[in-house]
Amino acid sequence: MLSKTMNKERILVIEDDDLPQESLTGVARSLGYHAEGVCSAEQALGRMDRELPDMVLVDFELPGLNGLQLLKAIQERCPGLPMMVITNSCSIETAVEAMSVGARDFLMKPCSREALEVTLSKVLRQVRLERENALLRQQASGAEKPDAIAESPLMLATMRSAARLSQSRGVILITGENGTGKKRVAQYIHRCSPRAEEPFVRVNCAAISKTMLESELFGYERGAFTGAHHQRMGRFELAAGGTLLLDEIGDMSMPVQARLLRVLQEGEFERVGGQTTLKADVRVITSTNRDLAAEVAQGRFREDLYYRLHVLPINLAPLRERPEDLMPLAKNFAEVNARKYGMPLPVFKPECAQLLQAWNWPGNVRELENVIHQAVILCQEGHICADDLVLGPPSSSSSRSSAPGTLELHDPAVACAMADNEMSVIERIAILATIHSSGGNKTEAARRLGLTARTLSNKMRLWRASGLVA
């Protein structure tokens, strides 16, 4: 395996001649890089499937799969991976062809230490600048940057790993408790990847019945089953060229696991009821809150699929283990919700940080997001205080829930909204129902809800402008 020391680029030298290979790797190591060598294209591709280097040096005169074919294969597997060619001779035509498939530079054999040092430094500096420019473009377009939501060493390390793995085409497995932000990390990987301009498609495997998940992923042909009146594309086709997130993959049934394994191994599939083999040009990211190794031991998850998924793992720590992230996340959520409601950005009073730090956050980042969403709605005069932070499940004896004209938690509309974590929907339903039970008297409704008449009026105006109420 390639080494993993922090802040040192990893270089893979692909050279079939032992002496030049040892010379190149030795010089690269003496320059502070981590360098390892392989003797063939097949060994190189196998090594890169296990772990991605930061750069490859490719001998153009390899046996079997030649240098040009290997350059193409590397770019197909790892778009954007920096490649340099080492060769005994090079024509203009060869150079142009190699550059057209992604080669960054050439080194002529035998190459001196100075030439290797200058060329490696130049290419890697160019790559770093390109990545920095890509991040700046994401920030300028409003994309969320990792340091805006992470200050803890644990999460910063996770986001650095995510950025690094985004350049690989390998399958990534994101693990962590419910609500830790697995989808956000998957979206960040997509935005950092060469596929950033292509679709990001998410499938929640736990939310789709086991009988329907297969057709949801792979699509189906007309007449494939009762009710299949038209051909339908699956998520693998809809995500073509982009990224497919298979959320909660631990809930996937064994038959669908077998079909997924084939796609990951061979890059092809058929629609349900179909005979035509389709290519799957997608980057697959998977996530789960389950211990997949334990699921394998219990016979509920395929062992071969587990090892296929576990090549590039990322584990998200629960929020209680990264307290440094609490206030940055809280301020981020406050800003998002204030913008959503057209309100001024609220300021947290000093006691809020202590209260948030003291809570255990069993629901992790998702719970924090909901708490801050509610606090933005409840706060007065642009300040969030301790009383606005409602931690834990709502009490059934709450004066608000028992006030006349408000909705009970067993109301179907509220239960449906709560299932989707849409607090804004719950709020709107509760307010409209209270206005209705107050005979249309908004002043009385505001009193029952514990709101000022002005706050209620502002909310109604916002909803009318958004077309949410008549």
C-alpha cells in the first residue's frame, strides 16, 4: 500500500526496468515525496484501485498495455489525476497525443535529480493552484465550504480526506450515526470532483420498499411487471456522468446487493425486464449508520460487496465528540433560516454557547439544525437567548401544545410533516389552523400562539409572497 503521511504527495512510478524505477523512486523520496514503483500497467491499475496517488510517472515503453493506453485508462478511472511521461525518445506526434489524454509533462531518460525536482514541483504546484481556484469558484457561487461548518480537528481532517478522495473514481463509503451529515459530505465530495457540473442523485435505500428499490435504481422496461405501462430510466441512468449517493445502503436487500455488486465490478446493468446491457458512467458514494461488518457476520450483507465498498471509507464522528463545531454550525443554520424568512440575522446571547455545549445531541447535526430553525422563529428583537433553544422532545404538557385552537401531535398533517423534519410546514399548519379556530381573528390567533400580532402578520406576508397561502 502507498504511504499516508500528512502533507507529502504520493507518487507512483510505473516503469518495467528495475534500475530506472529504483532511481526515480529513490530521487523522489530524497526530495520529500512518498514514492513507490510498479512494473506494469496492470499492477498500476490494481494499486490505484486500492489507494490513489497524487501523481503518476508513466514509462511510455511498457510491455503489454503501452504508455498511451495506460494514460487513457488512468484518466477514465481517475479523471484529473496528474500524469507525467518518462521516455527514451518522443516525437511531436506522440507528445501531442499524450498531452491530449492528460499528460502534464515529459521527462527524457536518463533524467537528473534537478530535472525531476523541477518538473515534479512545477506540475504539483499547478495542480494545487487548480484545486484552489476550483474551491474559490465554489465559494463565489455560494457553495458551502468545509471551514464554514467545521472547526474541530476531527471534522477538518474528515473534510480534507473527502477533498482528496473526490479526485478518485473509486466507491466511497461514508459511515456515522443518524444526523451526522453524511449527505452533506457526499455533496461536498461531488462538488470537489471532476464531475461537479454533472448530476448529483440521491437514493434513500431505507425509504423505498425492498421490492421497488431494484426498479428505482436500474429502471424498467414496459411490461416488466404489473403497472409498468411505460419504460422508465433508473437512478443509475439519471446520474449519468455525475454522482449517485446510495444512502442507508445497509437496508438494501440481498438480491439488489448482488445487482449493485455487478455494476461496481463491471460497470454495466440491464433495466428490470430488459435485455439490453447499459453502461453505468457514475461515481458511486454509499452511506450507512449501520455496522456493515456486523451485518456481514449476521448474514444480512454480502461480504464481497462489503469489501468492494470499504476501499475508500470515511467515518463521521457524532456531534458530541466535536464540540468546536457547535457554534459555527448554529450560526450557519441561523443565517440560512433568517434568509429564508426574510429576517435580520439574529445574534446568539452568550449563554447559548454554554447551553448548546451541555446538551448530548443524540440527533447530531440534524437535531441542531431543527433547534436553531425553531430558535430563529421564536427569538425576539434579533437575539437568540437560552429560552429560544428548545432541547429534547417536546413535552406533551406544554402550554403551547395544549392551548385552545392549536394542533395536537397526533394530527395526521402534523405527523406527516414531522416525519419529513419540515418544521416550517408544521409551523404554517399550526398558525393557519389557529387562525381558522379563532374565526379568522389574527390578533386572537397570535395571542393563543404566543406571538406578537406583528410577527404573525410578517409570517403571513412572507407566505403570501411565496404562494404558500392565498
